[in-house]
Amino acid sequence: MIELNADIPFLWRLSPESSEGYCSVSLVVPRPPENEVPDLTIETTILSLASDSLRSEQEETLEWNEEDISLFLRLLSQKKPKAELESVPPEGRTLRVDLSDPDVIEIIHIVAAAGFGVAFTSTGLLRSPSALLPAYRFDIGSKASLNTIVGFKQAIVVDVDDDDVVCVLTEEIDVQAIDSAADEYDKLLPNDLLLVQRADILHADYSESREIPSAAVLH
């Protein structure tokens, strides 16, 4: 268990990964010098495309920005009872986080994907929005469902810009059978980013087990 406060920053470490300019993304939590123990490092599966050739060849460390922290806290509050969470300073209070908890590690992957991943387009992948499915009021950090050609798939909203919405997938999408998308990618995996439209975002309760029959009529 780690108690986080303003004196213990979260850092991203970008390490050269390939000749194509990709860097692996890791979370680093510095230990106080007096502890004489190594910094805590959590590797992620996220790859970042370096903005220039120099960054693709040298390791780089970045401090979490406000968007990273905000998304992390929102997702954490969904996983943990509010009684376990306290505000981060300036009041001097701390946030207790178990960085060995699989739920917390999953959240770190989502935050890394939101900050460094490259979004795939959803062309040919989603069904057209249906009037039978009610509109969903969502925000950054909201759980969501996408009505894909191969069924409802779960995701997390991580960016909203007018009608454009970026989601981090939490389920795999196999697009082998989708002719219009197969030329771009064979499979989308959890923590991949997908660019969709606001109307494509459905409540997270929609899943393969709760699909509305095509013949259903709302009264």
C-alpha cells in the first residue's frame, strides 16, 4: 500500500522499443531517498509513438499531467468505495493506493493508453445508431458500450471533443469477418483506442446478454 501526496509524483517512463519509433510506457513512483529502495516501476502494454527521432532513441521521463490524474481518480472511485478515498493535497491529506491490486493496475493501463495510444478509426466497425437504443449522457471516465458489427463491446470514455469521442476498449474486437475494416487491422485488443461519434456511445449495461431484439418496438 502506498500513500500518495503532492511530494510523491507519478511519472511516465518512455523507453525505446523498436526501430519504428515506438517507446514502451511504464509507471514509475519514486521512493524517498532515505528509504534506500528502488523506485517502484509498473510496466504497461502501451506503446507510444515518439514525436521525433531523438525521443525514439533515448529514455524519457514525464510527470503525470492533470488529465492523467483526473482520469485515474475517476476510474479509481468507480472501483473502490468512497470511504477508502481521500482528497489529494493541498489540504495535506493523502490517497491510499495499493499498486499491487489488479484493478489499480488495469486503471494504470487505461490511463497510459489514453495519454499515449493512437486511436483507430471505427469506419465499418460499428452499427448505425438506432432510435431503439436510448441516448446516453456520459463524461470522461464513463463506462460505455459500443454496438459493433460483432456485438456489443465494453469501453471507457477518455476524451470528448464535440461529436468526436475517444474510447479505451476493455474487450477484444475480432474484425476478421468485417470486410470494410479488415484492410486496416485484424483485431483490436483491450487498451486499444477507438475514435467514434457521440451517438455511438451507449450505456455500459448493453452487452451480448442484454441485446435488444431487432424486432423490438418501444412504446
